Amino acid sequence: MPIPKAELHLHIEGTLEPELAFALAARNGVPLPYADTDALREAYQFSDLQSFLNLYYELMAVLRTEDDFADLADAYLARAAAQGVRHAEIFFDPQAHISRGVGIGTVVEGLGRALDRSEAVHGISTQLIMCFLRDESAESAMETLQAAKPYLGRIVGVGLDSAEVGHPPVKFREVYEAAAALGLRRVAHAGEEGPPSYITEALDVLGVERIDHGLRCVEDPELVARLVRDQVPLTLCPLSNVRLRTVDVLEEHPLPAMLDAGLLCTVNSDDPAYFGGYVEDNFLAVREALGLSPDRLRDLARNSFLASFLDDDEERRAR
Ligand code: ADE
Ligand code: ZN
């Protein structure tokens, strides 16, 4: 039985498996430039974050209706349940849909349908986090936040994703201030490909509570000391790091050293349809490659609940 855990770094669009992509393409009459699922899988060879993002955005063309988003989330939740997930804080990328003429209402209502039945059907409590695309303008992010206003009852917080280098957190200062004023929780991808200074900036300028990835903090001992002191959660995604070549091989992943340093690390799947595994697959992979002890794996699972947005009572129930 997989250990019970929370998943805190999961892009719902990154759970689009090739089989579902082809089914939705057929349902919506959207042409895909791949002969079949095998040909699509063969395209999953990434040299860096951008090479992955190109395919990730391209395949989103098949997501058009509320039903599509409900089917996508249902499929993820079924897989997550089998991987021991009891609570999921799920990212989505509204701008990547709005730009294709798919409104944020379609996305949120569709996802919401699957999330509403998730506790009863899959035993997983859920929350939604809307991410801003950092390679789009701050104005576009602000417009997206405005467009989300009718749906804020379903959205717990905001995040920041997409191409990191050259798009520092400070670009989104006003958007995060506005999100905070609306009572939204704040997280941001930082230190995946970008420098450790982006992590510091996300904390100081955006006021984030968690750092998504945060891997490159290890290059800055003062930053590590701060993250340890303040127990800032880091949502690491080991298989993603290997596939996007931010670490060469899993055996060289800094996770053990990060845990030894006292960092509040969690293990997550990021975009599991593209990176070769869901969250328990990530746990098993780091256990094998890094020789993590059962105690360490239990620490990671406990950290996932500690770092979640659940309150203490909800946390106890979820575990
Ligand atoms: N969007 C989806 N997955 C992402 C990742 N790993 N980094 C940045 N943006 C993303
Ligand atoms: Zn991510």
C-alpha cells in the first residue's frame, strides 16, 4: 500500500495522458500532428523546461469543454488515489486556455465537477491554485486575476509557472499584492532553472508561503539557512528534474542533502503524464536511486501534509 500523502505540485494539464489526448482530439475534431499514442510518446524527449513547455501547450488544444476538464481531473484523481494521495492542491494555467478562446469559467466549472465528487469517489480532498504564466505580461496576469473573480470560491491561491529564466518574480509584485488583498494564498515556482535569487525574491516581494521546486537554493548557503529557519516548504519534483535536465541523473539529486540540512522538502509529480510517473512513482524512484530509509519516506509524507493549506483538523482527517 502506498504511504498516504498530499500532492502539492501538480499541473492538471500535465496529467493529460496520450490516450486521453487522442480521445479528446477525436471528440472535439482537433487534429494532432502525431500518428498515434506511440508517436506522441516518442516526442517526450526534453532538453530543458522550454522544450517540454512547447509540447505541453501544444497538446492543450484538445481541451475545449467543461466535460474535457472534468474527464482530465477525474483521470488524475483516480490515478492519484491508487498512489496514496489523500489531498491534492492542483495547479491550472488559465491563460493557456483563455488565449485559445476557452474561458476560465469553462476550466474552473469543468475541473470543479470532478473535484466536487473527489472525496466521495476517490477519498481525496482537493484545492485549486491558478497559476500565472511568467513569460506573459504582468498586465495579462492582472486581467486573469480579474477574470477569476466570479470563481474565487473554488480557488485557494495563486502560483507562477512557465519559462522561468528572464522572468523574475518582481515582475508580478502588483498581481500578488492584489491576490493577497483578495485573500488568496500565494506560491511560486522558483529555482527550477532560475537562480537562487528568484527564490529570495519570491519570498520577499511576492510573499509566497511555499516555493515550487526551489532546487537551486542549494547554491546559496545563506538562503538555505533562511529556508530552514523559517521552515519554508519546497515542493520538489525529482522525476521532472531528471526529464528536464536540471539534474543529470536521479542518483545525483540533492534531496538527501536537503533533508539532512533540515529543509522542509516534499516530493511531487509536476507533470506526471510527461515525466514518467505519478507521485508514488517519484517516492519509489528516490527510494531506489537515493537509498532513502523508510523513516525518510515517512518524513516526506508527513511534510506533504504539514506544507499543505489544510488546517490542523482537516490534516488529521486526510492522513
Ligand atoms: N508548467 C508546467 N510544468 C511546469 C514546470 N515544471 N515548470 C514551470 N512551469 C510549468
Ligand atoms: Zn511545476
